[in-house]
Amino acid sequence: MTELSELTRDERPVVTRDFVAIVMTQMMFGYAISTFLLLPKFLATQLHGTASQIGHVSAIPGCTAALIVPFVGSALAHCVRCCGCSSIRSVRPSTGCR
């Protein structure tokens, strides 16, 4: 079997493992965003939520992200210092500090 780098541009397959991973990731982000776009409508029509309740529910992810960012940043910085990871891509949850 030939390597992808050996093939000419016209011979390379479009659907590769990396391509499928990117498309699936984009699809999952689309699903996540669409639930946040549809959530207020669902709360108003099905659960008869007030504007205040819908606002509180919609604010929870943003507030949670703002509160957790300093902890994630310091944990990532600690792991980079401890494990010698040079990029975020190489940091995995299973990697323990030595």
C-alpha cells in the first residue's frame, strides 16, 4: 500500500480518518450549539418558563465557564511544567505528573 504523501494531489482520497474526525467534531459542536439556541423556546413553550427563569438557565453555562477557567488554566500550566508537555495537544487526562 502506498503512503498518502506519495500520491499525487488527484489520487489522494478525500475521505480520510482525519477528515472524518473533523467532520464528526464539527457535527457535535453543531448539535451542542443548536440545543442552546432551541432551549429558550422549549422552556417558554413546553415548560411555561418566565423570562427571568429562561435568562437564569441560559446564563449558567457562561457563568460556569468564567468560574472554571482559572482552575483549568492553572492545572494545565502545572501539568506542562511537571510533565514537560510542549503543546496542549500532547496533554492527555491519562498523563500523570511524575
